[in-house]
Amino acid sequence: MKVTFKGNYTGSLTTKFTIAKANQSLKIKSPKKKMKVGAKAKIKIKANKGHGKVTYKVSNKKIAKIKKGKLVALKKGKVKLTVTLRATKNYKQKKVTITIKVK
């Protein structure tokens, strides 16, 4: 970038800068934080336009699993659901984790 002064001002300034990647916004809208054994809930998120690829992960596959974009409660316990938006050309990676209690 170069700035050159005009009028009664003289001189110029040249500098380099880098545009940093922006943070992605991510919120898990569904499933709810409590589920019953055998219940299925579609995983819904709210993210910025142009977000990276979405991936889902559960902390304990014996308590709940992910099948075709749905969280399936298998047995009683607590499980953490982590949703990740991968980094893109313009955005940094973003992760959000919620805890779900299966009753």
C-alpha cells in the first residue's frame, strides 16, 4: 500500500500489510441438551455464509452416535457433541462443543 500526500503536504509512505482470516460464527441450534434413549435429533447449526465444511463428533459412541446428520441416543449417560467448521480461504476454523444428557 502506498499513500502519497497532495496539496500543501509532501512525502509518501509505503507499507505492507496482511489481511487476516476472519472468525467464523457457529451456534448449535439442535439437538436439545436432554434426550431420551432411542431418540433421534437432527443436528442444526447456525453459521456464517461461506463457512467451511461441517464435521460432527461425539465423545462416546456407546452413548450416542451420528447417523446421516442426526444424533441418535443409544444409552443413558453424558456425551459431548463437537461441531467443527473447517478453515477456508477467508475464515479460521471454528469448533463448538455442547454436552447432552441421555436419560
